[in-house]
Amino acid sequence: MVKYWLMKSELNVYPWDKLVADGTTHWDGVRNYQARNFMRDKMKLGDLVLFYHS
């Protein structure tokens, strides 16, 4: 089953254009332990993500 995730980044840290150019990325620097655990344990290849800047 496909899951849907909401991801955010600071514009000056990792902008949308850079993600598009890179295609994929390693997401690090997550300060919230619950969010980090979801990313590590629950996110799977093929899941869909809504990406936004705060």
C-alpha cells in the first residue's frame, strides 16, 4: 500500500529546484525524533511525498 508523506525544508537549506536537479537525496538533520523514526522505519520506495518550504 502506498503511503503519503508531508516533508518540509527551509528554502535556504535545500530548495525544491535542487531536489528536482538531484532526483533523490539523503535527508539528514531531522531534529524531531518521531519524524526521524518514521522516515527511517516507515517510508518506503514508491511512497508519495508533498514537499514544501517553511
